Amino acid sequence: MFPIQESARQLRRQALPRRLQTLAWGVNVAEPENQIPQVAERLAAHRQALIHDLHQLLKDTLFSGCTPLRPSVLPRIAQAEAGAFFSFLQRPDSALAMNRGAQLCQEGVGILAVLHMQETLWRFCRVHLAERADLLIPGLEAAGTFHAALMQGFIQAQAARIISEQERLRSALERRLDQYAAENAQLYQTERAYRQELALAHRQSLAMREQELRRLARELHDFAVQELLVVNYRLADARRKADGARPPNAQRMAEIRTALETMRREVLGVVSQLRTLVGELRPAGLEELGLTIALEGYVEQLKQQGSPEMPEIELDLDQSKTTLPEPIAICIFRVAQESLRSALKHAQARHIRVSLRFAPNEAALHVRDDGCGFRVPARLSELVQSNRFGLVGMTERVTTVSGQLTIRSQPGGGTEVIARIPLTNGKGRMTKDE
């Protein structure tokens, strides 16, 4: 740069503060004191004009901020912005403009409004300094300097806000990831425990089935087979007696008839026992007559075999479904059968109610007693540990047909077993409902 140009630039910098003060007050600061009222009036007019322009700018860019401003705060922001600009004209301090830019960011003023403030300030200078050529250039330079510092403060505050928000999001993400990791670990442990419980329940169920098969084998061997052998011996003895009667006499024939009648009754007893065992293996009449008739027959059989102290059994069966898929019909019958057995054996109930209802896509069985009740365990393994194999068996049966078994009970409050079996495919499970 040439020396003459550098000297001119230095003189211009020295003269700029006084010219800016002149611009702020609207007159030369060296004017006589009697001009002060007119100066104040002109200054107020300048401020109001700038406030009006800034307020209009904020309204036009109201929704350009991070958070939309309320219209009621716009006059205050415009007034503060005009005051900062006039303060800068009197004392050109970039720190003042940068602080104001940071305040605009904190107040939620959008970047679009801040960008257009330079144009607003320049337009203000061109309008109000049109007749003062000596002040126009300094005024435009002051507006540019003020706006540059304003933008720098705004951008720095915006960057700090973004960094702070990123840090907050990072911390929140880390906390969430830690939470997910803990939840996944807990879910893994829960799933592992559930699989172990299922494996234990399956082994116990297999053992229970083997025990039931052994019981049936013992009953067939100890009762039916032995009784049939006794019948065979008596038939042989009756034949010998008949062969030894030459000629047959009345006394000998009476003994033979008595023996045959005894054997007939014994054979009927064996038949009855075999029917009972077969009924446990295969529900009587279920396939031929349907579920509701089979349940009615089973309850009638319990009443015939029961004692006078046996609790009253009430049936409320929906007759709308005459045919069901075989697995579903067998499952409902077995759940009702096991629930009735458990109530008769353990509940000490006076009344048992069996209800069967059919919805378009679901069959619902309710077996409710007013007995002593019990604490429903939270896990399937606790049922196994407490030797409640009947409940475990019901759970497995319902699960195999994609149903849901719910057990509601509490000590002294009776027990209700609810089996909900969809007539469409799904996934079954047992739930606890206290």
C-alpha cells in the first residue's frame, strides 16, 4: 500500500468514532447546547424507525428459529437490538455486538432473521442519512462492522449450543445403550432360566407320564388280569363239578348256577374297571358324541362314583359348537378333567362350576371352585417343585394347541382355571392372574 493511502486510512480511522457519534445523535456533537432538545427528538425518531424495521423483520422470519418465538416478545427483541446498534455507534466495541449476537441465539431468534439484519441496518442508514453524504459511508461501515460481530457472536453461541446438544445426546445415547445392554443381559438370563424351567418341566412331565403308564399297567395286572384268572379257575372248577355230577342233581346244579352268577358279576366288575382305565386313556364318547356330551358323561360318572359329601358340580356348556378339531376337543376335555380332579382332591370345595363358551375365533373353558385356594407361583418350575404335576400337564396341553392357561387363586379365595384356545394358529403360554 502506498504511504499516502495508508495515511488517509489512518486519518479515516481516527475520524470514524466522532462521525459515528454524530450518526448516533443525528447532529454534530460540537453543536451548541441549545440544540440538545432537537437532538433528543431526532434520536428518538431514529430509534423508533429502526425498532419498527427490526420488528417487521422478526415478524417476517418468525418461524426460522430453533424454537418459534412468541409474537409478544418481538417488540422487546427489536428494541434491544436497536439499542445495541446505537450503543455501538457511540462506542464501537465488537464485544458488545458479539454479546448481543449470543443473546439473540439464546432468545431463539433464527439465523435467517440475523442474516437479514444487515440489510435492515443498511437500509436504515441509507434512508436516514441520505442528506448527509459525509455520514453515509461511515454509517454503512458501522452497520457492516456491527453485523459482522453480531453474526460472530450468534454463530459462536449456536456452535456452543450444538456442541452442548450433541454432548447431551451422546450422554443420553450412552445411557440408553447401557440400559439396553443391561436389559438384554436380563432378558438373556430370563430366557435361559425359562428354557431351563421348560426342560425341567418336560423331564418331570415325561416322568409323570411314565409313572401314569406304570400305574395303569399295575392296575391292569393287579386287578383285571388277576380277576380274569380267578374267573378262569372258577370256570374250570364249575366244569369239573358239572362233569362229576352223574346224573346231575338239583343241589349240584344250584351250586353251578351260583358259581356262574358270581363269575358273571366279577366279569362285569372287570369290564367296569377296564372301561374306567380306557376312559382315562381315551375320553368316552368324545369322538362319537362331541365335547359337551363327553363332559356331561364324565361329570355324571363322577357323581355316581362320589360320596354324599361330594361338592355340587354345575355345568354351563355352550352347545353351539357340535364339532371341534380333535386336538382342541381332547385338550379342553383333559383340562376340565384335571381341574375337576384337583378340585375334588385338594380344594375342599362345596361348589364347582364348569363353563364352556365359544367365540368366533376362540374356545374358553372356566372351572371355578369355592375351596381353600393356594398361592399361584410365578414360574413353571415352582409348580414342578411343589408336585403340582396336574397344572404342569394342563399347561403343556394348552400350549400344544397354541392356547393360554390362566390360573387365578389365593389362599381362602378359591381357584379358577381358565383355558383360552384359539381356533386359529398362535403361540400358547401360561399366565398368572392374582
